[in-house]
Amino acid sequence: MTEPEGAKFIAAKMAPSVDRMVPLLVALLFLCLGAEAVDRSNFKTCEQSSFCKRQRELKPGQSPYRALLDTLELSDSRITLQLINDNNKVRLLLELYRLQGNMTRVKINELKPLKPRYEVPDVLITDPPTEPMTLVAQDENGLVLSLGVDEQRVIVSARPFRLDIVEGPTVLLSLNSRGLLTFEHLRLRKDTISHKITSTVGSMWDSIKSVFSSKHDADTEDGGGSENAEQAEDEDEQAVKEEEDKPGMWEETFKTHSDSKPNGPSSISLDFSFPGVDHVYGIPEHADTLKLKNTDGGDPYRLYNLDVFQYELHNLMALYGAVPVIISHNTQRTMGIFWLNAAETWVDISSSTAGKTVFGKMMDFVQGSNEAPQTDVRWISESGIIDVFVMLGPKPNDVFAQYASLTGTQAFPSLSMLGYHQCRWNYNDQEDVKAVDEGFDEHDIPYDFIWLDIEHTDGKRYFTWDPNKFAQPKEMLQGLMDKRRKMVAIVDPHIKVDSGYKIHNEIRSKNFYVKTKDGADYEGWCWPGNSGYPDFTNPEMRAWWASQFAYDQYKGSMENLYTWNDMNEPSVFNGPEVTMHKDALHGSWEHRDVHNIYGLYVQRATFEGLIQRSGGIERPFVLSRAFFAGSQRYGAIWTGDNAAEWGHLKISIPMCLSLGLVGISFCGADVGGFFKHPSTELLVRWYQAGAYQPFFRTHAHLDTPRREPWLFGPDNTALIREAIRQRYALLPLWYQLFYNAYRTGQPVMRALWVEYPKEPATFAIEDEYLLGKDLLVHPVTDEGAKGVTAYLPGKGEVWYDVHTFQKHKGAQNLYIPVTMSSIPVFQRGGSIISRKNRVRRSSVCMETDPYTLYVALSPQGTAEGEIYIDDFHTFNFEKEKQFIHRRLHFSDNALSSSNLAPDSNFSTAAWIEKVIILGASQPNSISLTAADGTKSAVEFEFDSAASVLTLRKPGVNAGADWTVLLQ
Amino acid sequence: MMTCTHLLFMISLAVSSGAAVEVQRPRGVPLSKRQFYEENKPFTCLDGSRTIPFDRVNDDYCDCKDGSDEPGTAACPNGSFHCTNAGFRPTFIPSSRINDGICDCCDTTDEYNSGAKCENTCKELGRKEREVLQKMAEITKEGFLLKQQLIQEAKNRQQEKQSKLTELQNNKKELEEKVEALRTVKETAEQPEKEAKERHLKAWEEQKAIIHAEKDKAKMAEAFLELDDDADGFVAVAELQTHAELDTDADGTVSETEAQGLLGGVDRVDTASFENVWNNIKDKYVSESQPVEPAPVDAPPEEGSKPLADNDSEQYPSDDDVQEEEDEDDEEEDDYPEEDFDKAPPTIKTPPKKDEDEEAMPPYDDETQVLIDAAQKARDNFEESERALRDVDDQIKNIEKEISFDFGPDAEFSYLYSQCYELSTSEYIYKLCPFNRVSQKPKYGGSETNLGTWGTWAGPEDNRYLVMKYEHGTGCWQGPNRSTTVKLTCGKETTVMSTSEPSRCEYLMEFTTPAVCQEPDAVNSLLHGHDEF
């Protein structure tokens, strides 16, 4: 939840609906009512962010940077080279690595920074393994390095400095080709310290500098050529022209907030050009299209985790999370850039064909110019270093694998987490929870989790329970456990400053709070009022936090209680842009340096706590609002405080698709919309769409009317029940896809182009998507829709409507008439999808239920699929290899199940109750051969009109080898 | 993997007229449908859609579209399972709850193959339910008796009200006549009073004019002496010029021409002619004997009035006082009590002019006073009778209003009228004043919130007197006006049992009253009717 405007805060204070503070309320009422949507003035534009403004003022052209080729050092794992800025003579150190799995890492830092610059830790899962590079050629203009196979080379040009990665004759990617590399070196403030030093104790300053120099020399002593560098530098220093200070370099004010910037300017920037590329994706989170837009003439995309009250659609403003990864794609190749930097970041995108006027394009046509498209991407960050991973693909799945090898894969959720989640701000008390739980049974609607928002606590003191409303939490949790259901309770990372609150006292006494620039505990305003913010970047703090989830620490918790981390951008109601002051301190680092990774650390610490409380046995579940690169390892995220509007339903698709492309598969949007009251039609459509999105949770603002699924008349209850039941029937697919995401980094919910990379018609599609590669979903997202037009990809392929089994050809736009019960979904011909059609009241109840296999034949009469089974909730699949992973394969009229993981061991009671073959012809007989070789006949039915063959009760165990032969 | 067929049949123990009978039938089939499931005969789906061999009944595979072939397994998505629940109430559960690890049937029959440890709780549940129903029956019985009383009382009250109304209406007629009579008396007495007063005033005015003229004359003489500086018996131009306040063209000085003008065009005047001059200058003239008032700048009145206004705010009663006053009144117009105070402006007292003291009118002469007293008495009598008439009018209106409410088919709810019932929770005191309003007040300070005023009966069609709806309460932030639904249940006492806010600003109150208690017969049939056996 948000509402930094104070709206929620006031509402919370009013509970239950009593205007205790009438005068204040009235005053705020006017403030809030005026703000129908986001108040943009609360958030900076590039122009208002001084480093972005400074950087963006630089125009492409001659770069002042030059590579000093004589400083080249080449080892097995890397090369280093110094760069010099000819304007100020400051030197940079370039490091180049060739990484295993077809990646190149480019790192640029100051050769001798005044003090260390922040390098983001804890995101890479390991120090990426390198592969040797070889120097192929060198002259005074540059050098050529071989990246091993595929004729891939890196060309380093010296003057100006530029990198080109080429494959054979093709340039894949260029760095600094537009000359926008900028590295604001750390410096002392001229008008204060440095001048005083030069005039008074100048000699001391010299000696300080020489200490830094000699230290550096010692570091690089063995690497030859440093002496030269030292000499050269001395010369350079003579010629240094002092750079002019620009506004905002040493202090910046936004609204009433002042950023003291004791370290002065420190921003960095680098441009990348993708020749031949017209489509780039990624850099979430923005409420915008899947395909990234040209930012010429407007603000860049902003990455700065912020709690944005009532965010607007189709706007490049920053939202709650940031993943600095951009993916490029054309029919030939998919690549990615991972810009590992946690500071405020802006990304400019300009596309040289997209930007052309119609006239310009016509001139090209007339003059026969056949200029290939090109997309230029420029990254600007406020601090830190340049640390870039170029993921060279070439296929989409290669990029996913490359990124996964760097930052890890999606945490594998328990089955129940893939079920339906019932949430609201707030369920009033234990009786309310019980009544809602019973309502689901009464209306025969499955659900797995019920959620408690902030009102469940004792005065917004997390880890506690309201003594009146939730007096017996264990009783409540036991009641849910008896129904094989679970609960999530919110634990936010702001801690009420209250000497009677144990959590606060311990954090304070352990000195774990974030500090102000002056060293006091940083305090800000959030739900509990005045709050402290634990320093989650501190590993000791995280370990302590994790320990608080132990059953004996977190009173009232039980093993079916899980956690939700909200407000972890962090949200500070009275802070600049509703977040923390940039000059606040996390140990020796400024908040400026770590801002975008703070939320990841919160989720991580909670994730570790939930693992530890079960002794490392149970898979945890943590939902987070803020995120960063690597957050996929720790659980689920959702798109924050959306609204009950059709546009928000629509945008949930590209928002989750964008996240999936950069590793975060467990994504969802609040079903029904958080703010405002959805029409019944919108609510039903949202359930239908949400049932086919990875994280399926309804949520609503405190001030909205109740919206449990049975409150809208029996017809709508039936529609919602059916949508949720479709979700539960498909849980075997969801589970297998998440296992796949965990193993490979491939997104669960996929943009069409990922599976059809050579089909340009798919490149900008964002109103439909694939689950895995076999299920195409085109939810209805328009009010009063009578039909939708779905694009079915794949020339020569076929798709089967999963409801009617009707077959459609690929590579066509198909108009599908819809009614209120329609959820257009298609299964790809050539795939096998397993379902559990015995939908029960929670996923746990369905664990050993039998499977029905849906075999959708390709035009060639083949099909393939997988089935994955384990205990559905522990880490034993990983630690003990206790799982079943089987390949289901149909060809030559034989359907067989074979083991994909011979070294695994697990047994299941689940069996195959039915096989439905779509696009089949009538057999004479069907025989089943079991693992032990015994044969038996299988009864069947054939619907010749629909070409659907149904095998009655093969009855084989889901974990066994078997073959069914159609004769 | 496959559910074992030996579990196909169950033996159910049924108790009927004291004799134990074994009835064999497929698992999950209710007794009433036993005849459709004949062993070793092909089974026809109950919807008639197809016929299957009997060994496919309960074989854990769904053959019938209506789910009827799998009454005892979870195979059919639309099937249902019958729990006999001997000792309690038999029931159907969805097939999906068979062997799902959760005990649904109190006789445990739904969990025959899931490993769930279920205990047979039917007897206990049956006992408890009987207890509850018995208790309910007792309550209903007593409640129904109370209801009869309420109905009788309501009748009496209604009659009382009716006769009171008739009485009041008669009363009103009399009063109206009385008012008219007294109005005539009053008007008759007021005529001579008015004349006598006017006479007295006129005499006083005349006397005042004489006194005034004398005073002016004295002042003029004094002024003449003062102006006649050289004591030559004339006031000359130069002498006038010393009095700058007499300046006529506002240039600050009295020029010769101006002075001449004031003197009527001559250079000097004697005492006699001064009278004309005096009339021109007396308004401006400042006596030399009095010190000139320091700059006649008006003291800004705000300075004095501001603190006065602040002090005034203390006169406002605190919110609590207002609320209490409001509570005692039943009238809706009291919703904005503050208005009365808003209208009272802070009174700024202006000091009375001392000069006028001497000009107070002398008291009326005895004769006039007698007339005035007589008229006043007539006025008082008239007003009193008018007040009495208004009172009677109000009473009539109130009774008519009360009579107009729908107090139920037998007016059994009329006893709730003009009563209030409170419920105290941890944070708030809720108050239900039936047919009037619902409110909520924080226990520890803070003002009362209106949760809705009487709207309508809103129960289901068969008995709309089971639910009351109160609407249009205080508005919610970004939300609707507060409203309250009051659910009425049978009880001996008239009490608010609970309150909750299921949805933001929509309150729910549970309220017991004997007025909704049904005839005990209906409850008895409930108590005994469920026994299938």
C-alpha cells in the first residue's frame, strides 16, 4: 500500500471510520482529493536531478576519453587499460573480461579515486568465471582481442576511446560510439577545503596525495608500465584545467529537502549502440509498454525505487523496483546489457529509424538508402562505477541463461504459493478471517492463502498482533491449517520508534539503524508514525532480522504463516520523493550508493529468516514491493498500488512480461485493483486475467467496499469460481514452469517474441503472452468486449482452443467472439500439458490427485511435454534429489513417459486418470505397456467431429515409465 | 493409486423406531437414492445420459456427466457425497471434499482413504445442537410471551396516544379560541397605552427643546466672551481667525475672507448679530477654556475587540456538552447545534455618551404607567396562551409522527420508540436509538459519529421486520456516508449484542428483542423435524 500523501495514513488513523481528527482531516482532504492520480511534482524530472541534467547536457560527439594503449595489461582472465580524459587529465582504469557463457564484462573505475567508489555486492551469485582472451592485433590506433569461438572480437579504439564487439563482419554492439562516456571523478571542494589546503598546509596535501599514489603503485607494481603512467600523469597534471563547478554538484535541493552531497559530483554515464536493432525491452519497473520507447524529447526511463501514490500509466517515471537490464532483439540475435549499479539511474533510448519523420523515411526510400535501424542506449547513474555485463545471446534463452548465471534464478515456490491468494487491507479481526475462510468453502471456491495487512499489528509494530482483534493468532492459524490453508502477514522494514517496543530497542542497542549524515539514527515518518530504518545492507543486521522469524521470537507465528515486505523502497512519507535522504549513511556508504538495492536486502533477510525457522527444510515465501537485479532469488513481487481501472488491468501484462525478461518470473498485479472500486465486469475480467498470471492475489484498499468473490450475485460468483478453478486445474503446468524457471532462468510468463524470435509480428505484442512455450493466453481486458483478436504465431503450426478443442492455424490474427465467461487460451499443437481436473479447496488437498494429459498434436502428429512432481514444499528436491521429472512424448502413434532425471528418487501416489489427444484420428485399439512389460487394453472414446480421442483411465503411476500405443 | 473397489460399499447403521437396520448401498449415496444403485445391474447415470457396468460406479473415474456414477469418490467435479452423520444431521458435501485430508462429515465417512485422522463427532454435535435448539426454544417461548405483552402494551399505548391526540386536538381548539380572545384584549389595552406613551414623549421632546435652546444660548454667550478678545463687545474678523478649527476650505487656517464669510459679510458683530454667526460655527467651535483634545484620531476599534473575540470563544460549550444536549433531544433539527453559537456575534460594548446622561426621559406619570402595566399584562397573557398552543401543536405533531412509524404488523416494535440501547466495545460506545439513529462515540474522548438515521425495514421478503436499515450518516473520507444494518433476532432481552464494520463505513449491528420471536410451534418443528430416522 502507498499513500505517502497522507491519505492512507489518515485513513488508518481514523479506523474504524471515526473522524478523531476532524480539522486535520478536513485540511488533508482537500489536499488528497485534488490528487486524483499521481502528484508528479513529488518526483524529480531529469531536469530536477542535477546529475541527470548535467549528463544530458552533453551532446554526442568527440569523446574526451583516450585509451592509453601502452598501459595495456593482459592476463588469462582479464585485460586492463588506462583511459584518460584529455580535458581534465583524470585517468580511468578499464577492465575487460570474457566470461563463460558468451558474455563480456566491462568495468571502468577511476584509476586513483580520492576514496573508494561503491561496487554493488551481493547481486552476483558468484565471481563470474572467466575465459581467456587473446590479443589478435595491436597498432597505435587500437587493439583487437579475440573472444574465442564464433569469430567474436572486441576492438578497442584508442582515440577517442571506443569498444566494438563484432562477430565476423557484423558489429553486434558498440560502447562509447557516441562519445557519451563520462566519469565525474571524486574531488575536493574548491571553495572550501582544497583552497585552504593549498594556501596553508599545501605540503601536507601533497603528501596525502603521494600516499594514495604509492598505494596504488604497490597494487599494480607487478603489472609493468605503471612507471610510465606515473610520469605521464605528472605531465598531465601540469595541464589540468580546473573544471568549473556546476549547480547541484555540491548541494541539491528538491522541494523542502536538501541533499548535502559531501562527496560532490560522482555520476557516470556510458552509451551503447545496437546496429540493426529496432526493439529493446526490460529496465523495469515502469507502467508502460513492453517495447521500450524512444526517449528523445522527453525524460529518460528512470530507475529509482519509489513509493508512488496512485501511479499513472504510460509514463516513464520510476516505480517501486529497478532491474538495470536491457534486452535487445532482432530476427537475428538477442542480447542484453546488465548495468550493475544501485544508485539512481536514468536510461535514454533513441532509435534512429523510429525517430525519423515520415518525410525522412520517404527520402530514404526515394534515394534508395537502405540504412539499417539502430538503437542507442545511454545509461546515467549518480554514483558508483561502470560495471557492465554484455550478454551476447544469441538466442533469447541464451540471454536468460547468461543473466541467470550472473544473478541466479527464480526462487522455486511451494505449490500452494502458485494457488489463489485472498488479500485485503484489512481483514478486521480473527472472526472476519474465519468468516472469509468459511465463505470460500460455502461457495466452493479454492484458495490457499489469506493475507493480513498492517492493521493486524499492535499499533503498526511489526512482529506483533493487535491484542483485541487478533488476540489468538495461533488459534486462527491452526484453524487455517486444519483446512490445509496458509496465511501471510505483513512485516514492513520501518520500525516504530517506541522504547516499549522490543524490536526497536534491540535494533537501537545493536546500532543497526541507518544513520543521518551527522551520525544520529535516521528517523522518518511511515505507518507507525516516527520510524527508524534498519540498515539491511549490513549482514549482521540481516542475520539478526532473520532470527526474529524464529517461532519463539515471532510470537503467534506458526509454520503456515509467511511474510510480506511492503514499503521497502524504502518509503519515507516525509522524505525527499517519499524515500530516504541520499546523504543518510549505511555504514560508510551513502544511501545514494545503495538506494536501489535496499529493498532486495529486506526481502533477502526475511527469506533467510523463513528458511532458518524451519531448519532449512521448508521453502519460504516472501512478497516484496521493491526489487533489484537478483531479487528473483528471494520470492515474489507485485506491481504495487494499482487502481481499479481497465487500463491498469491491461498494463499488468507488459509489466509482468518486462519483469520476466529480466529474471523475475513470480510477478502479479493486485486483482481488482488496489485503489477505487471495480465494476463487477472489471473484477470478473481481472480474475480471469489474474488466474493466468504467475502471482494470483486479489487486494483492495481499506476504504473500498468489500469484494470477496461471492458478493456480486450468483452469476458473477460462478464466473470467478470458474476462473480460479481453471488456475487450480493448471497448477501442474505452473509448478513445472516454475521449476524450469528455477533451473534455467527462462521466464514463466513470456513475451511471444521469446518463442518466435524470427517473427517480427510478435515483437511488440503485449495484450497476450505465452505460459512456457505451449499455452497462449489472450485475456479480455476491454469493457463490454464482444470479441478479441489474438495473434496465433508460428507459420505451419496449429493451436487448439483449450475450451472447445477447436484447431486454428498459426501465423494469423484470429477473431474470437467472447462472452463474460470467456478466457481465450490456446494450446500449441505439438505440446503435452498435464492438468488436475479434480479441483479442491486448496492446492495441498490436490497433491496426490491424478493427472489428465492434454496431448495437442502438431501437424506432423507429434507432441512433447514434461511433468514435474516433488513433495511440493521442501528443499528435498534440491538437497536429496527427491523429485520426479519426466518427459512425455508422442510420435508414431505412441505416447510414452520417460525419465528426465535418472538420478532422482521420489515416489508419488498420483496417477494418470485420463489422456485427451487433440487432433487425433480414430484408432482401432489402444494398448498400454507398463514399466514391467505387462500389456493391457485401454478403453477410449473418439469424437470424430472434434478429432478428440479420450483414453479412459490408463491408471499408470505418474512417476513410472509407460507407453500407450494407438493401433 | 486407484481407489480400492472394496471400499465401494458401506454399511450404514440407521436408527428408526428403535430398531437397527442394516442398509447396504454404494458409498456416498443417500438412502433416498438407493434404488438407483442396484448391485450387479448396469447403472444408468441419473441424468439418463448413459449406462455403464455397475463396477464403474465408484471406480474413481468419472463416466457420467452429472457425476452420479461416483457418489463416493472425488472423480467427478460436480458430484456430491452424502454423509449419514448418525446422531446429527445428514448432509451433502461436494465430491472434491472426499479424501482431501480435511474432516467434513462428523461421521468421518468422507475421509476413508486420505490418512486424515478424523473423530466421529456426530453425537457430540447432535447433543450440542439439541441443547442450542432447546435453549432457543425456551428463549422463543418466553420471548413470544413477552412479545404478546409488547403487543398488548402497544395496543394500550396506541389507544392512549389516540385518546391523547383527541384530547390534545380539543385542547388545541380551545386554546386557539383563547388566543384569539386574548389577542383582542391585548390590542384593546395597547391602544390607550400607545396614546399615553406618545403624549408623554411629546411633552418630553418639547421640554428637551427648551432646555437645549437655553444651553445653546449660554454657550453662545460664553463663546462671544471668549472670542471677543479685546472685550470691545464685538467679535471681529481677526478674533475669529485665531480659531483654526473654523477653517472652511480645509487649508488649516481661517483667512480674512473666510472669517468675513462666517461673520455674514461684515467685519464685526455684536452680541445680537452673533446669534446668526453662532449657528454657523457652533458645530466646529472649540472652547478656549477646554484643552484641545489630542489629535482627534479615532482609536482603532479592532485593538480592543480582538481579545474580546478570543475571550468569547470560551463561551462556546465544549463539543461534549453539545452532544449531550443533542442526545436529549429527539428532533432531527439538532444535527447542527453549533449554528446557534455561530450566529451570536461577539458583543462589542461601546461606552455610552456621557453628555446624554442629563437627557434621560423622566419616568412615566402614574396614569400612563397604569395603562402600560395593563397592556403588558394583556401581552403576557396573550403570549402565554400562544405558547400553550404551540406546545399542544408540538405534542400533536410528535404523536402523529410516532403513529406514522411502521412498528410491525402488531405494533410490537413500538416499545423501542424513543429508547436507546448501548454497547461498549474496547474502543467505542455504540448507541442504537431505534427508529431514530445509530451512533458511535470513542470511549476516551472525541466526538460522536452518526452511523445513520432511520431509513427503512430491510429484511427478506418473507419477513422484512428482521432487518433495520439506518442511512445517511456522517460521510466517510473518499467513501460513502456511513450506514448501519441492524439484524434483529429473538431474545428475552432487548440488547445490542455486537457491532462490526464488515466493509468500510458500513456497520452491522446484532440486536435481540422479543418482538421478533416466532410462535414456539415453528421452532419445535425445527428441533424435531431434522430426525431423518
